[in-house]
Amino acid sequence: MITSPNRVRAVVVVAATAAALVAAVPFASAAPYTDFRDNACGAKLRDGRCRLGTVVEYWHAGGARGIGWVYSSKKAVAKASTHHARWTYKTPGKAWKTGAGWTKARVTKGSNGYFAEAWWGRGGHTGPKAPKGTIVCTQYKGEKTNTCLTLK
């Protein structure tokens, strides 16, 4: 197939322009994300296992931080029981906020009996902004103990 010099020149110009545009556009996020996952135990069973537990997945990139996912568990529950949980957080110098209202926890059979679990969020770099020192807590209705951890 024979191509005209004008057509070859046009293809070269388009390719060069596209390469220049790609090189000139900065990345959407100048700072890479760093992901963290911390856990806390609010109360222990007689055998030392955690009865009330919380796991928080959070991230930061440059100066921005956020909470992506919160998980809560309550061990040693009855098979046919109903439990409701919520999570709250407090940023330094601010009032407590509810991350999510009361939600029904799922009762699941584990290796050592039944436990209730609830989770919120999608993971990733979503959720509310949370600076260093933010306290995140989970709470089950009827429990006197909240399980809290502080974001680093």
C-alpha cells in the first residue's frame, strides 16, 4: 500500500501532539497514597481473646487523610440474637460525629462460637477526612464499653 507524504506527515504530527499532551498533564494526585489498617480491643474474654474489636482502614496522601472502612465485631453472642452497632469519630479540637447510624450486625458462626459483625465504607480512598490524632470508636447497643483507636 502506498501512502502519500502528506498523510504520513499528518500521522506524525498527531502522534507528536498526543505525546506532548500526555507529558504536559500532571498526575491527578501529586503525592502517592499510603494505606494503613489499625485494630483495637475494647474488652477481653476470660481466655484472653478480644470480645469487642474494631478495625479501621485509613489513608493519607500529602496533607490529606481519610477513613475508608470501619469494621466491628462482638464475640460470644447467642446464635439467634440481634445486635446493632455504629461508629463515631472525633477530630482533634472538634465535637464527636457519627460516622454511620445504628446498623444491624450480622451474626456468624466462627471457630469459637458465634460473633456479631458490622462494617461500613467501601475501602479505598473514600470516607470522611480525618487528620492525624482522630479518634475512631465503635459501639454496640447495650454495651458500656466502646472500642476506640487513634489514627497515627
